[in-house]
Amino acid sequence: MTKTTEKKRDVVILFAGDSGDGMQLTGSLFSNTSAEYGNDISTFPNFPAEIRAPQGTVAGVSGFKLQFASVDIFTAGDEVDVLVSMNAAALKANLSQLKRGGTIIANTSGFDKKNLRLAKYGDAESPLLDDSLEEYRVIEIDISKMTKEALVDSGLGAKEIERCKNMFVLGFLYWMYNRKLENTEVFIKNKFAKKQQIMDANIKALKAGYYFGDTNETFTSRYEVESASLPEGEYRSIMGNQATALGLIVAAKKAGLDLFYGSYPITPASDILHELARHKNYGVKTFQAEDEIAAVCASIGASFGGAFGVTASSGPGIALKAEAIGLAIMFELPLLVINVQRGGPSTGLPTKTEQSDLMQAIYGRNGEAPMVVIAPHSPSDCFDTIIEAARISIEHMVPVMFLSDGYIANGSEPWKFPSADDIAAIKPKWADSEKSMTDRGYLPYKRDEKLVREWAIPGMKELQHRIGGLEKDDETGNVSYDPENHEKMVKIRQQKVDIVADFVPEMEIEQGEDSGKLLVLGWGSTYGAIMTAVRELIAEGKPVSHAHIRYLNPFPKNLGDVLDRFDKVLIPEINDRQLVHIINSKFLKGALPLSKIQGMPITSKEIREKILETLNES
Amino acid sequence: MTKNPEDYTSKDLATDQDVRWCPGCGDYSILKQMQGTLAEAGVAVEDTVFVSGIGCSSRFPYYMNTYGIHSIHGRATAMASGLKAARQDLSVWVITGDGDSLSIGGNHLIHLLRRNFDVNVVLFNNEIYGLTKGQYSPTSPKGQVTKSTPMGSLDHPFNPGALVMGAGSTFVARSMDRDPKHMREILKAASDHKGTSFIEVYQNCHVFNDGAFGVYTDKDSKAMTTIFLKDGEPLVFAGEEKGIRLNGMKPELVSLSDYSKEDLWIHDSSDRYKALMLTEFFDDQSKEDALPRPFGIIYQEDRFRYEEAMQDQIDKAVEVKGEGDLDALIRGGHTWSV
């Protein structure tokens, strides 16, 4: 029988199942295949904090959302077109995200009495059997059984066969969206190179899923999402934490420094440590310290020795590091502190995203302890932004905080990667045994016009000096309790941060007019959702513009002017109005909040609605 | 003019900063012996770094004409770990106190020791918090009356030697501020040791805890309460009138009128089991038959250093994969063209 193909501009798929069902891998493989096909893609993994949460329960559901499109996109999408539900709990946890008229692919063996009970469906009544899913298109497949049948001769045990069912689903979706299997086959062959049986079984399950779609007469229509017209060039897929790690290695090399990375395991920052540890042949030194405090202190010690000291954590760990960061501010040494934010306070929501450490980054230390704060806005942007953070830290001899978050860290997108030659050199301001000497001896806190002191490291003759956390005398760096000197030094440390604004780009409008009724001002991971919403509304003729702050402390010099050119400013944030407070106290602007504090990204739909509401009010 | 390390005198190790410890503080003696030791060590001042935490002893780096870090409370050991990992070539010393390293910094101390970074830790033990004006410390004896314990301290004190042996220390020694010659010997041995050296120095705080170690340092009691360890020699003390012998698994206090030196415990600093036992010579000296307190090198072993192993892995990675190429790193494994 004839099968038709329908063209789509963009599709959002959500793979959902138990944490052990392999949904993260399935989603990544579909993304890679689509990216290679030429679609623009954006992904959003969403998983529980427990490694193996109770099987079959809603708490244990792991999801991987991805959007692929024939146009450029900035988020993993709001509403879902296709929801893959490996069990009843996966459906229950995610149904609210499914578009009306959307497709549910349900693994029927995941809807048996036990699974229904665990998912807390009333009276173990299957939603597949009543009329509760009337407004959706439901495709029921007994994926577990089909996989079992396909692999009956594989020689594998029941448990191992069960593990291949994600490949069956993947194969089926490849059929549905007209995708080739090669990319995934290559992946499977590499991954299981030493386990022939498992390799064969996974490939067989993948093909079985594909052929099932092809030959089963129930499925008559397939979809086609054509390749996007992305700028020409060579691409790879990149995740935020990975881009951060690569950027660190590149930055250290560009500065001619050894990279020292002190870190303590914490979600969602640990992947940076994992990635760096793989690249020891770049001279990278990774140090898994005994705790967060040791991690930052070891990095400060390394910087004192002339390496590029970097430490990373998430909010709770950053709180523990705060005292040592204050010390690095007194030392005026390079130190890069990465905060991959997650839901707080306290342990909060370890695997969920939030932007609630902005105030902590800017203000969260004892005494007057200003530091530079900078935030990436997408997975691939982590690469450029971390290099920029490194440049500021090394060239200005100041600690810098890099504020990523769980959404960016685990999300992925295609990346038109640069050539290493195109990345500018970073220039440390080294002291020199002869040139740095004065008639008053060596003055470790003598500064240039940027207020930057020289970096004198052990091994440099005649430049021995002692630095510490006690207030220091200007220039000599000796301990000083002089009242006026203290005030002077406090102001100098502030000016050192302020002056950075002279060396970073001015604020630009991302899209829309340079002035007008409404500016949507974002920072960090809300970028994609704001871009999507504002683009749509501009196309509809609405007077709205978008600007995104990368430099959060100090702000770009022209930020006040930009804000003044708009009647209203709307700030979407995944926190309780933190940037709103800072902007309003600094510029007296009356900026309006759009806060969402649910451990989830703000959707473009939510932003769109808020923009329309704000425009209608005026 | 830069001097050759061979020509250093103590003065070359001193800075122009006024030393600000209380007059009569035991720290002066340690500073003097340290400057003397380093003048003879043959290491350039620019290749030496002193790292400290917070407390009276932690002012030490300001008085040494080397590179120095006066860090934050308890963290000197962590800071020194990073410094040594980044710079194997440096001679790194950590100066700390009983509060700094055994209370707030306890965690970092034990981890430094197990990793065995080639760092020398000198713990000034005065059994009191001096800089904060007299609270009991983790080494104060139970029942000690201080400002924060008017009815006596309830904490069972740490036995620092046993603690660091448990943490895998590769060099454990004890000395005292009142015996400069002995201290000099121990500092020299620590400086020569490859790996983390841990030296506990009994140091008198005559303002807040005067005479805490008087029983070990005063002329009239010292002979009866201390035993100075020397490799290959028997454990004798009290003017060679008394000694320690091993009676099965137990140390036994004996009189040399009943036993000969050949019957005694012969010190062997490479013997871990004996060292563990020696650190348990921790009796209150007012107790009858108290074992004397050992001074000298209790334990020493040669074990791999973290920073060297870390560099070995890097060298190995370069050997196997080749020197990292930035473009290859950025491209990753899989790319496609548009």
C-alpha cells in the first residue's frame, strides 16, 4: 500500500521512560542523526536526581526532549508533537506537555496492571483503554514484546534483550521521520566494539523498529523535516559542559599557561571534570579534591604558582567556596569559578535548572568583595564565554564567576566550531626580575593604568613576596591596619572590576528596533526562548525588541542608555526577580519581571503571552 | 645581587617585617631554627614557598624571605596541594597550629597526608587558641579550664601522631621549641624527605597556656618524661637508667639495672607497626608508670608522590595520544558539513 510523506517545519519529540530505559541515549542519537541530516536541533534532557529511582513510578521518569527543524531554532521547543512513553508513569509525567492532536507512542507492556498501579492511575485503569486520550493520536506498540521476538535468536538473556527496546523505538522513529540508520549503526559498532553479541542485538532491534514502521499497514504517513539553511561550514554537536571544558583548555593554551582544575563532584557540574580528565595530553591537571573548599584553595595555590587555576561547582558548593574566593580577590590573582546553577536553596533540585545564584555570584561574599560575573546563553556559547572569562581573569588579575546552568550544561546544539587560529591570544602580565624592581624593592601591588598588578611567581629571582587575606598596604602588599589605606584598597578592588567594562563589547540589540515600546532583557539560558518568542512577535508586527546580557558584573557601559530607549523593560528569569532587583536598583527603571521557579526553563509561549499582556497594558 | 644558596646565612632568610609574636613566645625559636635550616638547605629563596592558615603561627610566612601565602583558616594544606601539583620544582612548607590543622582544617590535613605531596608541614602545637585569646583547642587535655570552658573542657583530645599515622603519613616526627638543636635536626630531615613530612612541635604559649609542655621541657623533669629516638639505637631515657622493651605485643617500662640495652626496643623508623605503637606513647605524665613521650623521627617511608604521579599520567597521555592539538580538540570526533 502507498505511504504518504507530509512535510513539517519543526518537530518536538519527547522520549520518556524509566531512568534505566536508556532515554537519554535514544534522544542523543536521534539528535545526532538529525543534525547530520542538516536540521537545526536543540535538546533538553530532564532526569531525576536519583540514579535509579523506584522503577515504574512518576518520580523515576527520565525524559529527553529535542526539537529539530528546517529553520533555525533556539530551544528544545515548548509543546511536544510526539511523546514516546515507555511506561504509564512516563505518560502521566509528561502528558501535559503534549500538543492537542499530538502523537503518543505507547509501549503497551509498560501499561500492565503493575505499571499502572506504580504510576498511580486510579483503580489501575489504563488510559489507553478509556477515552482520556481522545484528543491525541495514540500509537500502541508492544515494544518489549516486539524486541523480544526480534532478538529471540540473539543468545542474550531476557534482561539484556529488554535493554535493547530503546533501539526498537529509535528505529521506528527513524522510519516515521525518514531518517537513515547509518549514523546510529556506526555509534553502536563503536560503543560495543568488544561485545559482538550486544552490538548485533542493538542493530537488529534498531532495524526491527524501522521495518515495523515500513511494513505494518497501520502506519500510512511519514513526515519529512527538511534540512535547515544554516550558515555554511563544518559543524559538530556540542553540550554546554563539554563546550566549557574545551574552552578552558583552549584558553589556557592561548595564555601559555598550564590548566589546573580543582573540583569536587556535584551535579550538574561534574561533566566538566569528566571531560577535562580525558584530555591529559593537553597538559591538563585535574584534581578531585576532598571537598569544595579544598578544590578552590588548591586552584588558588596553583594560580599563585603561575598556573591557570579553575574551580567549578553548583550553588551549594559555591557557597562553601565563598571565603576562599574572597581571598583570591585580596590576592588579585587569576581564578575562574564556574557555577553550573541548579534549583536551590540548600540541596534544592540537583538535576533541575534555575538561575537563582545571580545574587550569590555578584554579592555573596563577606566584606566588600566584588568580582566579575559573566554568563553564557547557550550550549555552544559556553565555549566563547568561558574563553572570555579566562581572558578577563588572566589579563585583569581578578577572579571571575562563570554562571552557567543545568539547562545549558546538559543541552546540546549544532556548533559551527571555530579554528584555533581565530581565537585571540591571552596575555598574562608577568613580572620580571629586573624590570619589576624599584628603588623601594619589589612592590607586588604596584599597578598599571588598568589597576592590574603584575604576576610574580615562585622561581622569579628577587621578587619573593608574601600575600595574604589581611588588608594590605597599597603597593608594598604588607599587612596594614591603616584606616585610610583600607578604604583606598576597598575602592581599588571595586574599580578593578568596574574597569573591565572598558574592555568588553557594548550591549547590542539582538533583534527588533533599537528603541521603542518594549525591551525583553534576558541573561543566560533564557536566550533561546526569548529569541523564539520575540522573533514570532516581530514577524506579527509587534513593537518588541530583545537584548541579552552576557556581562553581569560589571554591566556593559551603555546598558543604562539602552534601557532608557524603551518605554518598558521585561526581564524573564528562572528565579524570583533577581536581575529585576539589580537593574531597578541601579537604573531606577521599573523593569517588569517574568519569573518562573519550577526547576524548568521558561517556554517561548510563556514569554510570548507575557509580552502580549505587557503591550496590551500600555 | 642574587646570592648563591650555598652562601646563605640566616639573615638571607629574614624579611624586613617586625616580628609581632608576644615576647617570649615559642614561635621565635622555631622561626630562628627554620631560618638556620633553610640557610643550610641549599635551596634558593625564590624556589621556596611558605603557606599558612590562620592563627598565631600562621604569621610565619611574613618573616621568611621566600614566596609566601598567608591563607584562610585551615586551608593552608589545600592551598599547598594545588601549588605543589602545579609546581613540582618548588620547596613548599606549611606552617599551621593545632586549631588550624586539627580542627577547622582537619579534613585537608588528612587528605594532604594520604596523597603524600612533597610538602613539609610544621604543626605548632600549644594546646590552645592563642589569636582568639584563649579557648581550648583539639589538643587541649580533657578538663582544661579556658574562657570557653569555665568548668573544664569536655572534648577528648586528639593524639596528633596517631591521627596522622592513620591518615597515611610518610614522615612523622615530634620536636619542641625549647630544644633548638633537636628541632634543627628534625627540620633538616623533613626538608630532605620526599613526600609529606609532618612535624609536631610542642610550642609554649606563655600568655594563654603557659607551661603546657613544661613536664617535657623543664630541666628537672625532661629526663624522666622524654625519650629521644635514634634509628638503630635502644629506647633508653632517664640518664640511661630506664628503657622500653617489647614484652610480646606490649611496650614495657624497665629499669636498666634489670635489663641490658640489648634487651630493649631498638628504634626502626621504617617499621610501621612499631611507629603506630610509638604514637600511642601518649600518657599523662602524672600517671604512675607513664610511658615517656617520644621525640624525633617516629616513622618514615618512601611512597609515591601525588604530583609526580599526576605528571606521569600527563606524560603517558602525550606518549600514547601525542601532544594535544587544539583544532582536533575543538572538532571532536564527529563533524558534518552544511
